[in-house]
Amino acid sequence: QVQLVESGGGLVQPGGSLRLSCAASGSIFRINVMGWYRQAPGKERELVARISSGGSRNYAESVKGRFTISRDNAKNTGYLQMNSLKPEDTAVYYCHAEAVVRFVVGAYWGQGTQVTVSS
């Protein structure tokens, strides 16, 4: 029903930047919330940032001031600009969307994209 495809991950040195994108497709009436989660090896998946359809944003304390979440509602696409990256930001990053499809609200996940911060 809804497919989320992430892109933009990769290897970057500490202090560097990356921009992740999440393109949503399918029979979408509206995306209420788009978010980014991450999961490092041996750790649970955690919320990084999320943004509502009206533009309200929430961030994990560990990324405040360094990461910025945004979205283009016309394109059903979300973004995560990551600056001043640290080794502890290394993880698989997953896009998440709460979307309305045929009057039903559902939660959807992307396949994940690897972000590695290392010198």
C-alpha cells in the first residue's frame, strides 16, 4: 500500500554531513507524521526525529542542534540533514510514516540505510 525508499546513507568522517531522503509512494491520501529512527548494533531502535504534516518537529536530545528534519508534502518526501556527525551516530537509519490510505491510518517502514561515521 505504501512504500518508503530511503537514500543518502554512506561513510563519512567525524564532523561531516549527510542528507537522508525518504520517498513515499502508493495509494496515499495524507502522511500525518514522517520520522527517522536508527538502530545501532546491539541496541534497540530509537527515534531520531519526526515531523507532523503541519511542520511540528521533535528531536532526540542526542541530535538536537545537529540534525534537521524536513518534508515536502507535495512530493511525499522527507529529509534528514545530519551535520557534525559523530561516531556514535553510526547506525542503520529507518524512515517511518504514519499515513492515511483509503481512510485507514497505518504505520509504514522503509528498508533502512546505513550511516557510518568513522575516520
